Amino acid sequence: MGTYIFKRLISIIPVFLLAALLTTGMIHLSPVDPAEAYLAAAHIQPTDEILEQKRQEFGLDQPFFNQYINSIMKICQLDFGISYVSNKQVWDEVISRIPVTIQLALGSILIAVLISIPLGFLAGVKKNSLIDHFSRILSFLGASIPSFWLGYLFIFFFSVKLDLFPVEGVGTWQHLVLPSVTLALPLIAIYTRLLRASVLENLQQPYVLFARTRGINERTIMAKHVLRIAISPMITGLGMNLGKLLTGTIIVEAVFSWPGFGRYFIEAIFNRDIPVIQCYVLIAAILFIVSNLIVDLIQMYIDPRISRKEGHQQ
């Protein structure tokens, strides 16, 4: 287990180097001159003299390899440069926005898990029952309704008409409800169908028949054996979506004016704020790896066969 974790953590290094290479190369491939973008954001009339001064200040007059090495050295010190728009350290602004994005991501994941696990499990155990048909309808709606439209519907009914939740902003649990539910519904649709299919497949496995012939209680078979193994595909999907949520849910954050990481990134694109874009790409790459590592460890704990398989591969 320890060796596996160490190898996965080491694998972050080449991804980090590749992401740094892409973000540095982006400056050279982009038609936007970072010096011009900075002056435009600062509302300064560009001249040849000022542009040349800014290029030297940003190190753009150096060879590509030197820029790449300097970029890596600065990133290791958590120095992502100065935002062109706010004229503040990018890392300081990111740190102020990541907690609210994590809050939103965990809230939506919690809602999705609490609903999809019992609903998907019961839909699989009671195939073609009323709850199974309900899960299909809910999954269809969750997969087909766009998030931005669903968010506006929630705002219209629960904020404007019923005045139950605030329209925008952060600060209390009421602010978290509508955006979390908006994000959770598509996840519920995915996880419910995954768990239902996995439960149906595992019910046909020999170990279920053997457990029943040994006289083990049906609830014990379902809870400790079937559910424990059937939940594995759902956890895999959870890992993919966790990384996506932690890097910012751009559309939902825009609809609910949520001051998160994703909204910060979109504003940086519109403003051509290159240091912020570079920071986002690097953090997103690392977050995806770490979130998938966490999910893999959870799967190894739930299903020890995965741990033994990893041990044989090593």
C-alpha cells in the first residue's frame, strides 16, 4: 500500500512538468502578447518602449527553455506572478477562492451520494418496481436538463417566488443549497444508473448463491457483500467528477454568482489574464491526480482484491 501511494505521488511530478511546459508554450503559441494584454488590462496606451520594457520584466525576451525553467522555479515557490487585472499575487487570490469552490463541490457530492446510493441500490434489488421506475425518470431528467437552465428554474421558484433561499452570494448554508442541488442532480442521474447496473450484475454472481445456501441473512448479503462490491464503479465515477468539481463548476458559479475558482478562471480568459490561466491549468492537473488517488485508496479499502492485484503488479 505504501509503495503504491508513493508511486502515485511521484507520478504527479511528470504531470506537473508537462503542465508547466504547456502553459509556457501557450504564451508562444497564443496570438496574444502578454505585454499587450497587461497594458490593456491596466488601461495603459501601449508604445514600443513600454512593450519592450514589459517583455523584459516578464522574461519574454529570454529563450523558451530559460522561460520554462524560470517558470518551474517560481511555481515551486508558489509564485504564479501578478494578476494583470487586480495587480495582486495570483496565488493569494486563488487561495481566497478555492475554499468556497471546495465547499460547493463537497456539498454537491454529499447530496449526490446520500440520494444515489439508496436509490440505485433499491432500484437494482427491486427491478421493475415503482422505485426502479422513479429512478429511471429521475436519471433521465438529471442527464437531460442543462445545469444553467436548472439553476435558473431553482432561482425562479425557490428564490423569487417562494423566497426560501438567496439568489446569489456565499456565507450561510442557505446560499449553498440551490447551487449544490443544481450540481448534484446530474451526478445523481449518473451514480444511480451505475449502481443499479452494478447491483443487477452482482446479484447474478455465484457468491450471492453460496451465501444464500449457507443461510446468511438476506439483508447481510445485500449490505455487506453486494453493495460493498457493486459500489466500486460509482466510486470510480466519483473520482472523475470530484476533480472536475474542485477545479470549479464554471456555469453554476456564473448562474449563482458564486465567487469560486472556476468563475475566476473564466474572468481571466475574458481579460486575457495569462498568469491566472497558467495557475489554473497547473492546479487543475494536480487536483485531478490527487482526487483520483484518494478514490483509488477508498476502492482498495472497500475491495481488498484490488489491493492484492496492485501488490502482484508491483
